[in-house]
Amino acid sequence: MTERAVPFYCPYCGDEDLEPYESDGGGWHCRACTRAFRLRFIGTGALSTAVPAAPKGGAR
């Protein structure tokens, strides 16, 4: 996949002033809060295996 997933806003502060951060793709820098983050595409469709449910009552 050669195209980047372009975020619409920063996941930390919500600002839209983003720029690419790394040349290999996926990295973004927010100029408002000066944080950097990476996006990664996992896949599409439903999970092929069932995800185990969390135990009821919680772990102690």
C-alpha cells in the first residue's frame, strides 16, 4: 500500500494542523501540541477468530 491514511485531527488535542512526520509514511506531527503519532492500517472486514471476552467479576 503506497498511499497514506491521512488523519483529520490530532488524537491528543483535536487540532487539524498536522504535517507528515516521517519519510516512510504513517507518522504525523501536530503543530498545535507538538506531539508525534503513527497511524497503521490493520485491515478490513470482520475478525476471523472470536476474541475472548473479559472475565466477569474482574481480576484481582
